[in-house]
Amino acid sequence: NPHVGGTTDVYKDNLETEVLIVGAGFGGVYLMHKLRDELGFDCKIYEAGTDLGGIWHWNCYPGARVDTQVPIYEYSIEKLWKDWTWSEKYPDWSELRRYFAYVEEKLQIKKDTAFESRVVGAQFNMETQKWDVKTQDGRTAHAKYLINAIGFAAKRHFPDWEGLDTFKGEMYHSSFWPESGVSTKGKKVAVIGTGSTGIQIAQESAKDAESVTVFQRTPNLCLPMRQRKLTKEEQDRDKENYRELYKYRMTTFAGFGYDFADRNTFDDSPEEREAFFESLWEEGGFKFWLATYKDNLFDRAANDEAYKFWNKKTRERITDPRKRDLMAPTKAPHPWGTKRPSLEQNFYEAIDRPENDVVDIKNNPVKKVTEKGIVTSDGQEREFDIIALATGFDSVTGGMKNMGLLDINGVDLRERWADGTYSHVGMACADFPNMFFLYGAQGPTAFSNGPSCVECQGDWIIDALAKLRKENISYLNATRDAEKAWNRKVTELSDKTLFPIADSWYMGANIPGKTREQLNFAGGIPMYEKECRDVLDNNFKGFQTQ
Ligand code: N01
């Protein structure tokens, strides 16, 4: 990096700033713009990557695209949306990168951002009343406030298979895909994992690969994306309603352009239900998940109705009976919608083709990886040219536990969260004074649209900093009691739902040895906002101030 050690002030050692933001994705960029440009705070960003965009900077695997339609998946900042036009309803990674380049043109974030600056240690210094922050290459920064905006997928997860490093072909984790691309043309491709990432890699590679073999532990209960091109004319016309749309988005459970229906599954007759499901299915996207009956994620019998419908619709798309039973089993592997459904584009038809396959690694686990391919427990070796590891992340908590964050007593957050996650309103931790985080543990995070969550939590942090400045408060520290109460609330809300039943990353269940607990706030954005506003309106309830 030509800047490091040098030419630009933001890269210098002993950087002094009022606010240090870690991460230059949707969250960090929002905070920088609002705090610096609207409130006049002195702000800097440390970013581990080499450009803005967060997850869209890291994700360039084949087929990577967002599963939330625009304009819901973008900033509500008018000076940004008014001149921006998308080409598709669900843009891919390259268009999202162009969006961030456009954001840079409008907001000039980069002049205050140090790239290739991975934070590896930070502690609040009680004497100077500032955060001392260290980067991997040995620079330090000192800031009154530290804000972690590192996203929920900042720590990759690799399977612990014997021989993983002996494979002689090409092997990549989805979030570390080569920028220059990898040609799958005429290659034998293995895709490990069937999360949103695995589904996208498999269906995209199947366009030109010799074969695609999906290693499936749990079937993904995918929904049809129903992608389509968008014209400038229709977007210009729709922009008349954007202000209302962005206001509306914050009134919905998941920060979307639609919300759950106002009735329960069995309020409708079987015929009405079938017709309702059919209409959601036809519209595509997450409608079948987030605009369905309001008891879908709470009542098992209601949920079974959704599964039955999903199952029927999906099974009829798969002709091979073995593949059909594996990818769309008659018995639900978990309640419908308690793991994130991927939005697919002909995934089932692609894997159904004779050259492609799905391997059941739940009942026939991987034994080892060899120079040539993958051996399953039944002794069969399958040979590949490319292995795509779509095995996900130590989601939600893994990133922050990996930053060397020490509390004022010198205890690492990794220890503090070893047996369970504690925060105050999903944005602060006890004994980490003047530190905030967003789009992480115990916020609406994975149960919401990213930009909506980031703006909701970002606005709260911005208001909190403005209030601290106005009231001349220099020290804000969440109490342990407030943390315990928030942990209880997060757990209780989740326990009313069907989410705890599934072995999902929402529950920390995807990482061996990780505490099983709900990592996200399951009460929806409006309830969350109310809880957070209550803290500010009541003199930082749950915080000590000085
Ligand atoms: O990761 P995942 P992801 N042996 O954790 C399997 C967002 N996203 O990168 O289900 C064998 O969901 C694991 O199996 P199982 C989106 O929020 C969005 O796909 O645990 N298998 C699972 O199938 C998403 O939810 C978009 O049984 C192993 C897979 O690997 C989140 O990011 C696109 C294994 C991991 O799936 C994460 O998605 C991409 C092992 N040892 C991502 N370890 C869109 O916007 C793990 N697996 C469309």
C-alpha cells in the first residue's frame, strides 16, 4: 500500500481523531457521512480491505448478488438516491461496487479512510479517556469514541477436514474469491455448503462447468428470486414515492418494503390459504417469508402449512427422485424460514441435470480432502478441479471477538462473550466505555434488511454522540445489569418464535463449540427503535455517565 507509513494524514502513526470507525461498508460510510458532514465531528475510518463496500468489497464469487430488492437495499439519503439508477431488481456484486464508487463521488469518504488497516487491538485508556487502537501493521490511533461497523460476516469459517490444505486444484472460500475471477468453464466444481452463497455459486457455475457437485449438510429451503431488469423510466417515476417508502420501511418488522399479513394461517380456509401462498410465491423474493401470515414463525402447525406448500412447489421442479428427496425432503429439516432461505434462480433445475449432483454429507460426511478431490465416509472419492468453500462465517459475534478488544480491566471481549453474548441494546458493552457497534450482536441485524438496520442503529449512535457533546458528558459506560436485562429480552423474544429449533448461524449453531443462543433481536425494527429511544429519552438509561 503506497499510503501506509505516509503520504496521507489518515495513515500516520499516532493518529488523533474524535471518532474512529472500523469498517467502510454500509454502516461505516453512513456514520462517517452523518457524523462528519452533518454534525461536524472529526472522524476517521480504519478499513481492512482496499476499498469501500464492506461485504460487497469482499464478495466477488460467481453469482454473488443481494437478496433484497432495490430501492429497499440502498441508503435513504436523498442526495444519493435521486441521481442513481439500478439495472436490476437484485443487483450483483459488481453493480453494488459501482454504487459505492458513486457514493464516494458524492460523499468523499475515502479522504478520511485508511485502507489495509486491520484493527488487532484496542483498549480505553482511563488516563487519557481515549481509545488506543492498534492496526496489524503497527500503527496506533487515539480516539474519544470507537465505533465498530464490521458487519456480521467478518470472520470466515472453514471446515476442519483432514487434508484440506493438500488439494492440488483451486480452492477458495467464498469471501476470499480472487478479484480476477475464476473460470469454471469445462471444470469439475465442488461447492461445499448450501447457504445463500453455496446456492449462488452452484447455479452460476452450472452455466458453463463440466459438472457441479453440491455437498449438502442441510437443504436450503430456497425461494424463487424472480429477478428482472429495471428501467430508468420506472425508477424515475417511483422516486416520487421514495421518501414515503423509506419512512415505511422503518415501520416494518424487517425494514422491508412490505410486512407480515395481519392475520394468522388458520384464519383463512385451505382454499384461501393456497391462493394467498400462490400469490406470494408468484411475486417472488422474500414475500413468502416476510409478507406471509403473522404466525408463520411462531406456530409450528402454521409453519408446517408453509413448508407443505414450499415442498410441493419445489419437488415438482426436480425430476431425479434421489435428488428430489435430498433437496426437498417431504419432512421439514427445520421449521420453514428459521434458516435464511436463499433466493435462487433455477438452482433446482441446474442440479437436477444429469451432469450435476448433490451429495448428502449429513448421513455420509466428508472424511478427508485429497490432492485430487473429496472422500466421503462411504469411501468414495470424487475428483474436482475447483472446490468452493461456501461454509459461511463465525457470524454476528466472530468479527468483534477477533479484534483484540480489551475492557477497562484488560479482559478480552472474546473471554467476556465466551459463554454467552452480552450487550446493552445491541450497540454497547459494559466496561468498553465510549464504544459502540452496529449490525452486530443482539441488534435486528440478520432479521432485517442491512441498510435499514444500519440507518436505524446509526441514527441512534449519532444522536447519542450529539447528546453526549451537548450535555458535556465525556464517559459513557453500559452497566452489567443493563447487559443482563438485554440478554434476557433477546432470549425471551426469540423463545416465543420457532428460531431456536433450527441449527442456524442465527443461533450460533454453525460453529463447533460456539454457545447456542439467539444472536439477533427478534422483536422487529419498530420495537427495537422504541427500546433504543427509551434509553436516550431517559438520560442514557442503563449507562453510567461522567
Ligand atoms: O453461509 P451460511 P453463507 N461441513 O452459514 C455448511 C448472507 N448472504 O455464506 O446448514 C459441511 O448460511 C452449512 O451447513 P448447515 C445471508 O444472510 C446473502 O451462505 O450448517 N457443511 C451451510 O449450508 C446468509 O445467510 C446473500 O448444515 C458445512 C453452509 O455451509 C449469510 O450471508 C448471499 C460445514 C454455510 O452457509 C451467510 O451465508 C450470500 C462443515 N464443516 C450470503 N460448515 C444474498 O444476498 C458449514 N457448512 C443473496
